Amino acid sequence: MAMSYSEKVMDHFQNPRNVGKMEDADGIGEVGNAKCGDIMKIYLKIKDDVIEDVKFNTFGCASAIATSSIATELIKGKPLKDALSLTNQAVVEALDGLPPVKIHCSVLAEEAIKAAIKDYYDKNGIAYEADLFKESGCEHCCHNG
Ligand code: FES
């Protein structure tokens, strides 16, 4: 069965934004997808609680690359609290949707961003509420699925 991707997914897959490494990142988040084994790494440059720059590397499928790419655009220049509230649904909507079997791919971006912010908080001794980084319901469903 052919899978149909939106034009935005194809665009971000073929021309991903903000790809690469960052040598002087303030926070790095690396997550793996329990369902398929794909891996995503996100680097953040943070100043005054604002994400000044972001880069990512994804070893994953087209949907994972497209969602990482658009997620970096959604959080660049934004306060950390906005990045923390970015959901995988918002990422999927920004791409004009994903095929249902590919929704789990979009969870990587949300989780990698959260992991990178947690890394930044931990490295700088910044206190945060423990449940800020609790496992998302979706990750839970992937483990079960
Ligand atoms: Fe693994 Fe898409 S199949 S992230």
C-alpha cells in the first residue's frame, strides 16, 4: 500500500532545516524510538531562557526527519517554556498530518527536545518540577504496542 505524505512532509524530508552538530551546545537530548529503534539527537543553544539556536541529527525514517526538521523551526527563538509545551500533535499538524502508522515517529522530536532542555537544567543546576519530564502517554502506548 502506497503511503501518501503531505507536501510539507516531503519538503522537510528532502530539505531538512537545522541539520548538524553543535560543538558548544548548552543542552543535548538523545532519544530512541522504542517501536522502531530509530534515534534522534537535538542540540540547543540557550540564552536567557530562550532557544537561540538548534540543530538535530536523526537516524530514522522520512517522517522522523521531517518532524525533527519542523520541530526545530517551531522552537527556534522561542522561550524554553514554549518548547516544553510543544506536543507531537502540534508537530504533526504543522506538517499537515502524517499517515496514521507514522504518528509514532513524531514522538521522537517532542521527547528529544524535552531531553535536551532537561540536560540544560541539570548541567546548570536549575531546579524544575519532577513531573515536567515524566514519560508521555504516547511513549507508554508505543511500549505496549
Ligand atoms: Fe522509526 Fe519513523 S519508523 S521513527
